[in-house]
Amino acid sequence: MSYSSTNGSGSSTGLVVDIVETLEEYGLDQGEYQLHNSVDIEAIEQLFASSDGNVAVHFPVEGVHLAVTPDSIEVLSDESTGSTAQ
């Protein structure tokens, strides 16, 4: 799973889909947030494309803290409960 590629319109749907699926698995419904209000997906993709792969971007979406790398997306913790992902 590499997020440095883009589709014909200049933005990747793979990273967005993977983030949305990760949030849904964690119990956050897609209607509960606007992803573009939390993070600039295109900027993350550009960062990944220009890096040597040793980079992670951390950001919260409605209290769910994510760590996104070129190869993975992890849930770090839930701000409201203080729980961490296993």
C-alpha cells in the first residue's frame, strides 16, 4: 500500500478510502466528519512522494488520532476515552 501515486485528476482516492475505512473500523461513521477539514490529503501524498519513506503524519479526526505512513494507517488513541489501538 503506497500512497505516492495519483489518479488522472491529480489526487489519490486510495489514501482517502483507506483513511475512511480505518475510521469506520474504529466506529466513526463517514457522516460524522469532513475529512478535508482535518487534513490535506494532497499535501500528505506530496510529502510521501518526496520522502525516502521514513515519514509519518499524525492528525486527529473527531478525536480519533491517526498515524499515516506511506505503508500504513494506524489508530493511535481516542481523545474522549484515552484508549489506544492494539
